[in-house]
Amino acid sequence: MIIDANMHWLPEDLFTDEALRDAFVNCVSRDDDWSCYVRVVPGTDLKQIVLEKPEGFENLNYIEKQYDVDAQLKDMDAAGVSVGILRVPCWQEWLTIDLCKQVNDRLYEHINRYPGRFRALAVVPPWGDPECLAEVERCLDKLGFSGVQMAVHYGRLYLDEPEFRSYFRELNKLDVPVVVHHTPLPVDYGSLLKYTNLRRQLGRCVDQATGVGREIFSDLFDECPNLKLVHSMLGGGFFAFVNGLAPEVVAVRDQLKRLDFNEEEVARVRRHLSDNIYFDTSGAPQWGKAQLECAVKVLGVDHILYGSSYPVRREWFVRGIEIINALDIPAESKSLILGGNAARLFKIGV
């Protein structure tokens, strides 16, 4: 069974229900340099929601009819994907509790129209107040959702900050997976703006890698050891930084201590990475064979989930499974990436 652990979902009537569309547009925080508006895709009659940060620099585009479920099911069948795990793309950062409830209800209706094909992740503001926690429990217990979705940062706050700790304590008790979706830019983003690909690709990676690093260095997992956070885009290519951030402790001593590490601290950081952090591929073709094989070797095959970011780039979906199957790793490892790890983590088929 192939499970796509990163499929995007937006209400199918987002562009036809003006009240719903306006609610999505208006919840985006203008206090954090965001600009959000609706315009027509050039050369078509299709509407799109555009988000810029700062004004004049596009970072997100959501296009009418791109989230058509009939086309999605057809694409899934052609690719051999059995189950898609659905998340709201990048709106986790802004949705109010009232809008979250609407989204969760619509997502529940959506997955139940197509039994067995989709799983849902609850979206809730991460502040740990009673109303938010009640919505998490409703989604898990009454709606049968498979986990929770979050943004890697909210405003200028990454997830290791104390503002989120009460929420994480409750999620730790519930022992459910938490999918951490990237935001388009890291908190400090000025030097990434000038070039489109740098802004729209590296920006997401810097954001995710910053989030993963802060989480494993902090005391978050010391306090909440049951948390399982699944970061998109391979954690921003975090496999490339592991040995530099948590180097092997050797007997050779430097005259000047440049890194804050001893054997106990390295072991703690490595343990957090092993016990609490998972990664999805978020478009395997964009990484390439060599990089994916490196990720498997460094992060461990049991920590990587296949994810396409459908429908962001059609190539990522059409060629994604082919790329995984071409890796020079055992067949059992490919099976874990393509479905086994997600099935275990999200309790699919159990």
C-alpha cells in the first residue's frame, strides 16, 4: 500500500463561496508583512488567491479547480497511491478557532465521501486554551482524524517557544502524530527575497531546518517525550546538517571551545532526532537520487515518509514513486518509505 503523507486539501467551494473565500483571505496576518488578495490567472478566467511577503514578492498561489477531487482520485489511481493524508497548505499559521472548526467539519465530510482513500489531520490554533484543546479531542475522538497539523512557526515564534508548551503537553498525553508544515519563509528572510527560486524553495527549507534544529536543541522533547513531529521537505534537507550540529565527540582538544557540546549533550540531541522527529519527502523528484539516498543513510529509513505536496507541482507527483523505487536501497526500505512508516505512525490499516 502506497501512502502519500503530504497531500494538500482546500475546500472545493473555496472560490465559489464568497463568504468562505473572504474568511480565508482576511485571516492572513497583515501585521507580519503579509499581503493576501484574489486575482485572475493571466490568460484564463480562473481565480487565484495570492499571498505576498512582503508586498510585491509572491510566495503562495492557490488556483481555482486545482483541488478538484475527481482529478485527484484519477491521479492517485494512475500513480498507484492508495491513501492520501490531507493537510491545509500553509494556512495553519492564520486560521482562527472558528474557521478551524469549519475546515475540520468540511474535511470530515470530504474524507467520508471517499471511504478508505483519505485520512485527515486536525487544524487548531496552537495556544493550548480549553476551546482549542476541545477541538483537537473532537477531531480525534468524534471525527476519527489521524493526527494534528501545525505550521513550523507562528508569527515570529518557532515551536520550541514557551507559548506552545501547554498545547504540546496535551498532544504528548494524546500520543498522536503532529505534521509540521513549512511556512513560505523563515522568520528572518530578507536576504532570500531577491530571486524567485531562492525565495520560494530555499526559503521553505531554511524555515524547516531552523524549526527542526530549535526543537532538538530545546527541552521540548525532554518534557514531552511522546511527541512525534513529521516535518515536510525532509526538514529542509536536515540530513546535510546533522553531523555538523551534533558532531561526534573525540579526544582531540582545541585551544578554543567554539561549539557548545559534550558527550552527554550530543547524545541528548541525537536521541531527540531519533525518537521524536520524522520527515516527509515533499516532492521526491526535487531532491534527486543521491540526496535521497544520503537522507536515508543519515536519518534512517524508518524516519522518512513519502509525500508529494500534491497538487503543487505535477512532476513531483507523477515521478515521485518512480524516484523512490530507483534508489539503491533494499526493497524493504522502499516499502517503508512508500507506505509502511506512514501506516505505522498514523495507524492506517490497524
